[in-house]
Amino acid sequence: MAASSSSSSNSDLSSSPSTTPPPPWSRQRPPYLRSQSIGIEPSQLVGKVLTRISRSPKHPCMQLRFADGTVYQILVDGYDPVHRGLPKALEMDPILDSLLGAADGPVELERMIDQCVLVTLTDKAFESRQREQRWDQSHVGVAFKFREEQVWHCVWAMLTDHENGTCVFRSYNDVYLDQLRCSPRKHHSRTPSSST
């Protein structure tokens, strides 16, 4: 996986002799790097103390809870929980993956976000239905590092399709950060039971 800054990728699939674009009948690939960003500016997390991190067991979503009571999510661009389409999963660097994989549920920690940015990643996507096709897929990931560790962590999204237990399609999608705004809890007034 190669990474570069979020605004410096203009891939041309036809310029490389070893890269063959997929045939027109293949699945539609996500567009390269959305021209207008969605979600929040990642730098808003800098200086915040992360106290809890968790992955959703049902959706490609990661939740980040901070000491100041704010909650943010890393989400997949275009994901619709009702019409899910191809299976999508959040992927991450091995250190972050082992941290989350070792825990059964949310991970409690106390780490200050030192840097947080969107990065452009390039990975090999493929489809192998009638004949194998491979291409470079550029996509956006969220990268951050903690002041205490000074190691970059990265989260990105991968789409896959399987037939008879074999992966026949792999591509990538952009991810973004957004703040989770919890609605105030509704207080239900209890009606006293009438006694006769």
C-alpha cells in the first residue's frame, strides 16, 4: 500500500502498460477521490484525548470517544446500512488491528491525538470472473498518531465479493471522519396508575 498527501493523486489507468482497466461489464469502481470532502476536518481531533475506541460488529464503522464527551466516527463514503451492496470492511494498520482484535468489545485507553489527516492510498484492486483484471485503486484513508507513541495509524475501507469461498473481486472506498451528534434523551413521563 502506497500513501501520499490527500490532494496529490491524479491516476491515469491507461498510462501504465502493466495495468489493464476492467472490462465494461465489470462492477463499477468507486470514483477516484471525491472532489468535495464530506465529514469534518481531521485536524479538529488534534489535542483531544481518546478514551475509548470500538468497531461496529455489523457495519463498517469505527467509533472514537474523547475525554471532553465528544464522539466521532470513521465511516465509509457512500455506505448505506439499508442497501449495503458489496460487503465493506474497515481495514487498518497491524498495530491498531491487534489492539482492537485483542479486546472483546470497546478498548479503553488514554491517548492524545497529536496529528490527524486524510491520506491518499493506492492499492491493487482486482476482479477474476472470466479473466483476471488488476488495476491501481486510489482511495482516501484516515491517518492519526498519538502523542505518546509517535507511530502513524491508518484506517481505510475495502470491498470484496466471494464465490464458493474464493475472493473474486476486491476494491477500495474512501473513508471520512464525522462527529456523532447524540440527540437528547427523551424523558417519558409516567402516568400514575389509578387505584380503585
